[in-house]
Amino acid sequence: ARIRRYKWEVKYEYKSPDCLKKLVIAINGRTPGPSILAQQGDTIIVELKNSLLTENVAIHWHGIRQIGTPWSDGTEGVTQCPILPGDTFTYKFVVDRPGTYLYHAHYGMQREAGLYGSIRVSVPDGVAEPFPYDYDRSIILNDWYHKSTYEQATGLSSRPFVWVGEPQSLLIQGRGKFNCSLLTSPSLEPGVCNATKPECSPYALTVIPGKTYRLRIASLTALSALNFEIEGHNMTVVEADGHYVEPFVVKNLNIYSGETYSVLVKADQDPSRNYWTAVNVVSRKPVTPTGLGLFNYYPNHPRKSPTTIPPTGPLWNDTEYRLAQSRAIKARQGYIHPPPVTSDRVIVLLNTQNEIDGYRRWSVNNVSFTLPHTPYLIALKENLTHAFDQTPPPDNYDFVNYDIYSVAKNPNATSSSGIYRLQFNSTVDIILQNANTMNVNNSETHPWHLHGHDFWVLGYGKGKFDMFNDPKNYNLVNPIMKNTVPVHQFGWTALRFRADNPGVWAFHCHIESHFYMGMGVVFEEGVEKVGELPSSIMGCGETKGFHKP
Ligand code: C2O
Ligand code: CU
């Protein structure tokens, strides 16, 4: 195993990812930031300098479990104090499993300002992947807003609530193309939106005819559920969130924010032309145009657009189709880690949209999550009992009587910074239960992401979870392990995990605005087993005196 050192500087810069000039947060001048390429067992050291001038930052290593290093999880308010402007913070952790992972900002809504990138962990020397391919490529999908994150966050926390609407563009590996002629503002300086900038040319994936490509596709959208398609090519799904999948073939792939997949694609079509790669919004009525890139057959020119019509994806409101694809994902034969057959605790998490004192919020079991000023990890280790709400949130809601198909009669919720304390090494089941939002006949897709663990996906269902019958149909034979999973509209998703990683871990909806509006919980387990905390994570809230330089 090797040590891989990175020196990153985080800074605001002007960029034009979709042709419109905008302030973005870049790492070493780039968005997406530099890729971390490592091998299983390597130690990653990232020395992060915050040059945002007036803004804090923290970076989360999405999918890395941080076994033995819970303070390196990068979750502001949970595992560390934010990194102050001008400060340098060092993250150090081991990438203990091969697979496809991500990193992104975990402070406020900075992720959608462009602070993200990919982590690719390869198998150790002498170990073979269970499928052959010739080349390996990483592609991050994202949605893109023209309004600043500050303007968005201000709207979300205003009364009445101001919603930014659908994103302007979809980006493939940081690139998209906004139709500049749609901009009517007379105050716009010339050149601010310019489709001829090289920066806003579509992402081209150049392929050699006959070769097989492993595409590591990840989504870090702020809002959108996406569908990814390569015109005229099938894809074989082989990995999800770092776990091998029993291979299955798709024409297009649904992908939710925080998920990663590897697909194999063979360049086996007519090589005399290029093909579209297309990203379409699903689950919400699309307003954002298709995001396009090129599947470029060498030696055709990488900027030569196909004359064909780009794929428009499946019907955006075909929930059945998406549910079926979710269900098709099974652990690969020979790589199955069977789950414990029973669990010690079942926590049902009802997802609702609410109002608190006229402010729009998202809640779980009627509790809207608020981050404390003192990170939990420090508060728990140092016994700072005033740092957060000591009452845990409920394990359940009024299961029998709650009508998930209607707008809640009483949409009021409470807010709290309370957490779930799990018994170390116990097995926990989580039932994510979706419901109607504050609009009639409306339910949204929520991709839930768990820090510090992988969980088994035991099942997905429609409607209200049936405590008695649904568990009988759990897949205990070959469930896939993941770190992010969608709960579909008006449906439920059941997960199981072992609380075996000492630390404090966030579990939240990966939609940036939803987490910001309270859609998350925090789990603590075995915090007494956590080693001495580095003083570099301290300095905020009640830990001010603890910051020893
Ligand atoms: Cu990728 Cu807590 O998020
Ligand atoms: Cu959500």
C-alpha cells in the first residue's frame, strides 16, 4: 500500500461550465476537481487550503467508510468544525475497498457551486476484476443552476419560501451547453454567455472501435434524478457504490444523486460516425434540456455532432420503470456478503414536507433536522451535553393512521438536533417511508446516503410499508450493498446495516436543498471506542478552547 498526497487549494473562480460565466468553487483551478486515483489499502492525504476568503469549507469523502478515522469524514457539524478561510486542514484516511467513490463539499450548499470530484480505487496488484475491459473512465453527472448558492439558500430559508425552480443545465463531467439566446437580461455584458468558448464544448468520450470501456458513472446533482444513455449502445451494469453487481443489461441507466455505477460498453457500432451521450431528468417534470456529450469513435473528430436526434430517455413519470431497475440490482455471485438474518432494532423514517412557523422544511418522523454549532463527534467524546438536543428523535411515527397519499392535515413539525444512539455492533433496519408533499398528488424521489457504512438493500415497495407482511419478502439471499439508495414516490425502501464503525454518522437525503431544509438524521455508535480526536477538527462552538495549535 502506498501513501498518496494531494495539495489542494479551494477558491472561487469564474468559469463557464455551460457557456454562462459564473462564480464557481474550484480546486486547483478546476471543477470537477482533480480525481483521486488509488489502490485498495492506500492512504490518502489531502492538504486542503481554504482560499475562499470569506467562507468556511469542509470536504466529505463519499463512500469511504473512514474506519478508525471518523474525524476525517468531512461532515461539518457532525465530524468536524468548518475549515476557516485562510486555514489549511489535512484529511487522512485509508481507501480500504476497490470501487467508485466521490468527494464533495459538505458545508452549506457549496457542493452545487462545483466543489466535487471522483475517487477511483483499483484492486490490488495480482487481483483481477470479475469482468474484462480495455479502458477505465470516470464521468460525473450534475445539474447546474445559474443562481448562486447564496441566493438559493436565502430563498429556501425565507418566509414565504422562494424556490429556485429547475436547474438551467445538465452537466456531463462538468460540461454542458446552455442556449444563450434564452437570456434576455439587457444588463448582461457581451460575452458572458458565449457558446463558442472552448470551455463549453460538450464532453467527448473517445473510444477505439471494438474496445470495451468501463464507465464509472456518478451523479452529484443538487436536485435532479437522471437517466443516462449512450445512443445506439447497450450498457452492462457491473458495479454499484463499490460493490459488484450481478451483470444486467440496460439501454439507459437511472441514477440518483450520490450513487455511482460502473457499466461496460463495447464500441461495437458503425465506427464512421459519433453518437450522443445523453442525460435526461426523470421523476420531476423536465424543464431542463437534455444534457449532451459525444461518444466519439476514433478517428472521427471529437467535436463532430451526430446528425441524429439525441435520446430523450424514458418517460419522466414512469415510476414503475425506475422501481424495476432499482429492483434489478443484485449482488454478484461469488461476491455476496449475506446480511444478518434478523435485526436488533427497526427504525421507520417517514419522509414529509412540513412547515415550521411558516418556514418550509423537510422532516423525518415529524422532526426537521438542524445541525448543531458544536460537531457531535467532539460533543460526545468531550461530554458537552449542552451542545445538542439530548432527546433522541422517534423510532417511528403514527404508522397506522398516517395517510401517505394526502397532504398532511397538520403539516407542522418540530426541529431538533437530537440523534439516534445505536448499540455498538447491533444490526439496524431502516424503513424509509415516502409520502405526499405539501402539494396535492405529489411525492418526490429522495436518494438517501449513509456515511461510514454500506447497507444491504432488502427491498423496495409501493405504498405504505406493511410491518407484518413486507419483511417476509426481504431479499436476504443476494441483496446489493450500497451507500446511497432512492426511496421512490409514494413508496418505501428497506435497509439493514451493522452499527460496527465507531463514530458519528450522517444519514440524509442527498438532494442539496432537502438536507439544507432538515431532511436528515445522525447515528452514533461506539463513540467511546473512538481514539483521541485531532485538535484540528475543533475550534468552533463549545470547542473553542480546545483548539491547540
Ligand atoms: Cu455525498 Cu453527506 O453526502
Ligand atoms: Cu429529498
